[in-house]
Amino acid sequence: MKNYAWSFFNTFLSKGFSFIFSIILGNLLLPGDLGVFVTILLVITYLVSVFSFGIGQSTVQKLNDRREASMRNHYFSAGMFVLAVFSSLACLLFIGLQKYILQIFEIQRASDILIMVVWLIPLNIFREYFSRILQANKEFRRLTFYNLTSVVIQIFVTILLVYYHNMNLEGVFYGIYTGGASAFILFILYIVKRYTLVFNPYTLQSAFKLIRFSSLIFAGSFALLLDRRIDVLFVSHFLESSDVAIYNYALKFSLLFLLIGNSMSKVSFPKLTNAFSSGASENIERILKYSVDFSFLILSFFALAFLFNAHFLVKLMLPEYYLQAVPFLPLLFIGILPKAVFSSIGTLFTAKGIPAVTARINWIMLGVNIILNLILIPIMGLYGAAIATSVSFLGQPVFIVIMLMKHIDISFPKTKIILNFTLLFLLIIFGTLITNIWVKELIIVMYALYCFFIFLTREEKQYLLTGLKRKQTDVAPSRRSF
């Protein structure tokens, strides 16, 4: 339970922080400037995803594989060497494509910005790699501290430069640089104490093994990233920059719910790797069942609470202009919630050593998303983008369950999950039509009671309560020390 908690806090700071940062920018920048920022950052994100090549995930698998325990320094050094080469290639490609990026997305006014952001590519590639190393060592608490430091510095510098010195987009990117560099320095101080850089024939052999294994991880993870954000690229191409800003917030609010599932997967991945290595099928079933059930419990409750109060929450955080994002939220949530729940076990096939299964699923759904975006956005605008993304999101967990039954010989309570998702979708549809706020809040309370007393099994309730009691026991001594 403690590892899951720290993993969630870390994931929230490293990934969910982009949501908080976008809220701040929504109050500092005009919608048009915000749309330009979203477009540029999305291009950077894609390049980082491509040229990271899944090396970080592959290194985690090798570091947690008992058969490879004597090769830790070789695999760490191999990952560093490969990413140094790949990040250099990424920078050269970005510089060469500047003119085309400006033309495709019609952001010629940002030509000066593209030059200054190129160094974000290697910075983010290595920061992601170091984060994976700490995850492999189960250093979630330390990783949370590093990301928190980066977050605080980035917010402070951005507000200082944009609000007080009127630097607009330049100030935003300077803030991102400063926050990222502070985390990078902390990572280096940790890494040099625990790993030694070596370069010999074994390192080269390890590099080829990482690239070979990472190629399968990359094929799936890159498709997954595109599937999450490809609609923003189509919106930025077909519609105005202000539409990009509106849809960006609808998608940000939705993707925020992926954090719970993703944070659980970072803990379950090394556990599943060890369980598969030892052949403990009962342990595998338990990890899968608990991950899916607990993520469903948490996600469904908070999703209803957010959707039923969306107008109030959006207005509280952003200018009223962005209330235009609210109608797209129910459409996106119908797809994002199943995806978020099953992302808690999304690394299952990689832990098993068959990442090609995940790759096939992700690329199929990416193709569906692209086709639907091309058809629906010119006709339906932002509603078309929301429908396309939701359909592709919803299809992924369906394929995960099918492949799970096919490739891994374990029992999985799929009927229970299907019935509860059906109930959740009905509540979302009918709940958004209800205008009385007190009726909505009553539905949320009743649903929470249903999930705890009916959805969870006796063993799961006992596990949850035991974890909470243990957490209280851990906190109590620190309180007495004061």
C-alpha cells in the first residue's frame, strides 16, 4: 500500500503536474498563445517518446530480472549510451523540421520559440530514463521528492517571468527548463552513488539486448502516446488555436484520471516481472485482481464526483471562456475510465516478456482513432474529436481482456467488471441530465457505499483496511516526536 501511495504521488507530480501547469497558464496566457504552446509541447513530447525508444522500461525489466542481477551496471551504462545517441538524432531532426512544423500548424509567429526549445528533448529523455531507474529500485518516495522540487521551481519561475516580466511563451519555456534542470541534477547525485558507468564488450552486448527488447515496447508505447494526443494534432490542423486550447482542457481533465491506473502499474510492473520469473500464478492473479478492482473503485467514484460538479470546478480554476470544454467531458470519460482502470495492469504483457501483444493492441486502436478523427473533426468539430478518442480508448481494455485470456493461463473476473462499468456509464449518462445538485451528490454517496460494500470482496476490504491501519501506525510516531 505504501509503494502504491508514493507511486501515485510521484505520477501526479510528474504527469498530472502538466494539468496543474496548464491551469496556471490558462490564467496567464491568451487562448491563442496557449494553443500555440500546446502544439509545440506536443511535438516535443512525440519526439521524446520516439527517441526514448522504450529504453527506460526495458532497463527496468532487466534490472528486476533475477537472471540478470550481475549485469546491472552494464545495462544501466548501455541505456545511457543508447539514449545519448538517440537524443542527438532527435535534436537534429527537430532542427531540420522547423519550417514544416510552422507551416503544418500555422504557428509562424512561434519561429523564435522553436530554436530555444530544442534542448528540452535530451533533458526530458534522460529525466524519464532516470525516473525509470528509481522505479526499478522502488525508490518512489525519493522520486516524489525530486519531482516535487521540480514542480515548485517551474511554477515559481514561470509566474515570475510571465506575470511580472511579461515574457509570455518565452517565460513559460524558461520555467520548464529551470524545473527540469533542477530535477536532472538531483537524479545525477543519486545515480553516481549507486551505478558505475562501464564501457566494454559486455556493455555493447547489453545495449543490443536493450534495443531489441525495447523495439517491441516502443512499438506499443508510441502508439499509445499517439492515441492519447493525436486528436489534438488534428484539432490544431483543422480548427483554430483557441479551439486547441478549449479541447486541450477537456482532454487534460480526462487524462488526469489515467494517473491512478498508471501509478499502480509502476508498482505492479516489477512485482509482475518477479512473479512471472518465479512462476507464481496465484500471486499473478492476486496482483491483477486487486489492481483492477481498487483502481475501478477509486476512479469511478472520483469521476462521478468531478463530472457532476464540472461547471463549478472548471469555473473555479479557469476563466469562464473555458466552460466550453465541459460538454465534451462525458463523451471522453466513457472511453477514458475503462482505459484508466486497465492501465493499472497495462504492463502485464511486457512483464511476461511478450510486449508485442501490447504493441498490436495499441496500433490497432491508434488506426481507429486516426480514421475517426479524419472523418469526424471536419464534420462535427470538437465533438468529433471527443467521440474518436473515446471510441479508441474504450476499445483498448476490450482487447487487453481478450489477449489476457489467450496468452496467460489465469482466471480473471471479466463479467463482474463489465457489469459494473455498465452501471457506471448509466450513471454518467443520466446523472449529467439531472439539474438538482443535491440529487447528484446523493447519487455519488450511494455509489461510494455500493462500491465498498458490494463491489469489493471480503478479502479486498480486509486488505484495504489493513493497509490504512498500517499507514496510521507509521504516521503516529512522527506526530509524537513533535
